[in-house]
Amino acid sequence: MKIIIGALLVLACNRVSAQTFLDSLEKSNIRDFAPDLFKKLSPDLANARKGDQDAAARLKEYWKGASVTKKIMNKMYGQRNTILHSGYLQVCEPSLFARAEEYYWRAIGAAERNVTDSFKIFRNRAAQLYDQIFRSAFSTSRLASARSRLNNQQKTIRENLNLLNGADVQKKAGVMGRVMLPQEIFENPVTALKMQGNGSNGPPPPQHPTGPDAPSAIFIDKSFTDSIRIYFYDRSDNEDDNQVWRSDDQVTWHLVASVGKVDKSKQFFFTDKTVVPDSRYLYKVATYNIYGANETGPVLAYTRANDRVGVWRVQLNITVANLPNADLDKPIYVTLGSPIPVQNVSTYLDYSFDDFQRGSSFTYDLGFSGINQLSDLESLTIGNTVSDDICYIESIELLVDEKSVYRMVYGTTVNSAYRLASPRDVAIYISHDMLRAASGWQALFTPQRTPLPRAELAADGGIQLIIDRDDIRSMVESVMGNLLHRDFSSSLEWRGNSSSSTVSLSRVNATKIHITFRLTTLIEYWPNPDTDISLDIDFSKSCDQGRLRINISSSNFSTNIDSDGWADLKTVGLSEISDVVLKKFADKCTIDASINQNIDAQLPQGVDCSSLQVSVNQYGDLVICCYRI
């Protein structure tokens, strides 16, 4: 009996020990050091918890191997997380970071395959680059912090001198009441001697008017490869001059032009023709008179690149980490930055299924109105719209024309996954330079690039290009999901939990398809009536300097509100309340969910755009036909 009891106790202890090990494995950051292997072994977790000894043995072997990698790469892992989850990423050299990431993941892959020599080479190269990035970013951050402290100290000194003199500081350089800073004495010796002669008990200098009001803001009007046009509205009638200043780092500013006086309230345009292609610039305007100057805040702009790489589709893949409470119940917003900031394009990601669940990975279509060529895409921002919920992002991947142009893998654990929280200042931000440093981005400029959608052999032996109905469904579902949160103020939501059941698509004729969205209107304290929204999508084509432009527009917008649901409201007897409710929600259902988009496609060399036809086949696919190479 004692032997049996002892055996049972040993078995129970082993079971507890196994469960403790599995809990540690799931919570530890060890998974970040062999992520692909862990995903392959993920079924073993459930099996091991059920007592599968073979599964437990494989997981222990995994732990042993990943622990060796962790011991060697732990310092680099910490540096990488610091760079990714702090402001260091925005001040480091993007090309260095891209190279460091490439070697980092090569080292991880070599470790998973037990290729020791390659692991050492890639690990050492990555370590050198991360050290360089870390030191440079740290120095830049310290310099920025020191500059900020110096500015604050100078401001405090001036304020104290102002109080000491009993007079306001004049904005004209060099005059500071009866006490001057050493630098100002050096720059203005005559003024200093005159002020010194007043004596410490003399009367304060007379008050003077301040400088003129600067424009409230400066705006970017147009951007080209070799010029940027800005404009502002003048707010003063007493200035002597307006000066346009430019910077590429917001630290050092250069005078671009003095444009003289501008009539008050007048809109003034200025074109800077001293810029170079595919570059970042900041502008500000300073308004002067003899009493001083005031200036606008800076505005950011980019020049376009010389490329003619057309864009017909932009997508974003988001992988949510498989962690407790990692999912999100509300939409994520995505903003594509353009050369002109006011034309940035934002999309609320909300498809008809449960988005952003833990462990999920999905590729969303994005709106890209105004982004006609690759260089128009200047930045990528991904943010949370909810103030009290957090989503842990394992990885993101930006695709242009169905090709990966930028990918970032953060990690699979709480320590490494990106903590996407609100407010928006913790959003993921991928800058202009970070995008362009990515190998996928650079690959789009190679001659071997396929410029158009999937190609098939046509019946006549030519080549036809297909955008199938599922892709079209995804694109229009993205448009409606965005409208649900942008224009309908969340009074509508999807009815159903799959794209096939909530978005139907059918062919109308050779240039038109019909789309129906199945939605529900949300009414507090009342059953939610069904609301269907329908519209037609029309396709046509035009040619622009040898490029194919596919024109997409909507027509015949209509709603089909569940009559029983709305009629029930009127039977309540509270006609005044029901009329208000009907107006509030029914009006929202009649907002025109219009679609107007042009897709520019770069044609293969030698293909005549005028000979191509754009049509809808019997399945609802968009067909571009036909050409021969």
C-alpha cells in the first residue's frame, strides 16, 4: 500500500511539475528566441497538458535549445526592444536599423536550424549594428534633452531679468531692459554702454510695441519632384517683411526667401524650387518689423520621387500576439501619409468578422485615395481607437500591389509584442525613411517587378489580368467598415460574422457589379432593425502617358430598412420620441456611401494601353484584356 501511495504521490508531483513548466513556457520570453519552432510545437502545449509525455519531452527540448540562444542574444534582445518601444526608433538611422533587423532574424533562423557558423556570423553583425544604433540614438536623445533644458534655462534667465528690470523683455534682439546677457553685450556694445549709463536706479526704458502677428499656420499646397508650394494667410498690417525658413531636421533652419509685406487676411503662395526629389522638409514663416518677429509652427512636406511605380492596391497584415487579453473589440485606425499632410488617408479597420482576436492574422485592404504612385506613400501610422483596451501586436506587414514592401516583427510575448494602447501618442509610426530603407520597398523598383494583378492566359492566346470577386469584396468591405465608424458614428454595425454572408456581389453587366451590405441599426432599449445598403460599382478605363488608369465609381445607392423593425417603433405610442429616433437613425442610413477611386497601373514595356479592355466577366471578376509580350 505504501508503495502504491508513494507512486501516486510521485505521479501527482510530476503532473504538477509538468503544469508548472508549461505555465512558465507560455509566460516566458523564451519563445522570442525560437518563434517559428514554437509555432510548430504549439499543438504540443495542449497535448502536454493532457498528459502526453512525448509532447512534454519535445517542449523541454525546445526550452533547452532556445535557452542557449537567449543566453547569447539576451543583451541584443533588450537593446532591440528598447529601440522598438521607445523614441529611439525615430532618431536612429533607418538603413542601419533595417540591416540590423535583417541580421537579427537571420541569426534567430540559424539558431533554430542549429547552423552554428551562420548563427555566429549573423549574431555578431547584428550586435555591432544594434550597439551603433543604441549609442547614436542615446547621444541624439541626450543632445535633444540638453538643448531643451538650455532653452528653458535661457527663458528663465530672461524672465528673471525682466522682473529685475521691472519691464517686459523686448523682442528686438539685444535689448532686455536695463540688464543684458553677456552675449548681447558682446553683440550690442553701444546699447550696453547707453544702458549702463542709466545707472542702477534710473527709470526703466520706455515700453515698445511687440512684433507683428505671424500667420496662424502654414499649409502645403502642392508637391513635385523639384518644388514644393506653400501658402499662408497674413494676420498683420504692421509687418515689414515675411520670411520663409526651411529645415530638414527641425534643428537647423535656413532662410529660403524674404517675400516682403503681405496685405492682412490675404492668401499668399510661395514655391520653393531649391528642393530635391524624395526628401523631407519642414517650413515655417516669420513675420518681422523693427520691434521684433513672430513665427508659425513648422509644417512637414515631402517631395515626390522620380519613380512612376503605379499603385493599384494597398493592404496591411496585422498579427495579434497569442497572449491573454491581447485581443481588441473595437477597430484599429491606419493612416497612410502623403506628400501633402492634409491629404493623408485614414481607414478604420472593421470587417464583418471578429477582428483582432488573440493569435489571429489577417490582411486588410486600405483606402489610398490620392496615392497614385509608390513615392506618394510617405508614412504609416497604426493606432488604437479605444481608451480602455490594449491590443498586443506581434507583427505588421504593409503590402503594395500584393507585394510586401515593409515588415516588422515585434515579438510573441508581453515583453516584446507592441503594446497598442490609447491615447494615440503610442501608435505605431513607420516614417518615410524607414519605409524606404526596407528591402521590400526597394525591390519594387527592380526591372523584374510585375506591375499588374495576377496574369492568366486568355482564350485567344494573349495575357489577361484578373482582379477576382473575392478581392473586390475585400476592397468594398474595407470601404464600408471605414464608413461605419467615420460617417455613421457607430450607429450601424455588421449583421453576421463572415464576409460571404454580409457582403454579396453580383454582375450587372460588362462594366458594372452590384454590392449589398447587410447591416444592423443600433437603437438603445429597442430591438435593432436590419438595414441593407446597396450600390453599383462602375468600372471604366483611360490612358495616361502609356499608363492604364482604371476608374472606379459608385451609383444607384439605396437602403432597404427592415420595415417591421421600424414600424414597431411607431406602435410604442410615444410618437414624439419615435419620430426623433427615426430621424436620428434613418437619416444616417441614407448617407451616400460613395466610392470614387482611380487605380494607376504601370504597363509592361511595349503594351499599348488603348488596345486594352476593362470588363466584368460572368463571375464578377474584373478582367483587363489582352496583351502579348
